[in-house]
Amino acid sequence: MDASSNITPQETRNALRMLYRNDRETNLQKALLHALSDDLKPLNKRGAWNPSSLLVLLVVLCIAVAGVFVYFTIGRPHV
């Protein structure tokens, strides 16, 4: 078999990159944004990303827990 007719590994990599370029599941950043975005309305009127309400609740809860931890370890005077 003639070696010039074979496809090189680099040509295969380039072809796969072109094929999967717009696939959301193969791009980690796009997959994370899709997983953390609001299911009903992922973009607002200006085209900006809307986070999931569950994600916002989780962040607020983590901040509250961190605040309670800081209050009881540093802020509260010891009796």
C-alpha cells in the first residue's frame, strides 16, 4: 500500500477538531456554563448568562455558613 495515500495522525486530529468544535459536550467550559445556567431562560435580554437559581441559593448558603463560622471563631468574645 502506498504511504502517501494514508491519512496522517495530524490530519485525523484536525478533522476531529473541526467535527467537534461546536459540540457543547466536548468543550469543558461550554458544558459547565450549560450545566450551571438557568434551565428556563439561560440568557437575559442583553445576551448575558443567567445562573441557575439553585446555584445562587448554594452560594448564598455558603456565604452564610462562612459568616457564622467567622462569628463563632473570631468575632464572639469568649466568656
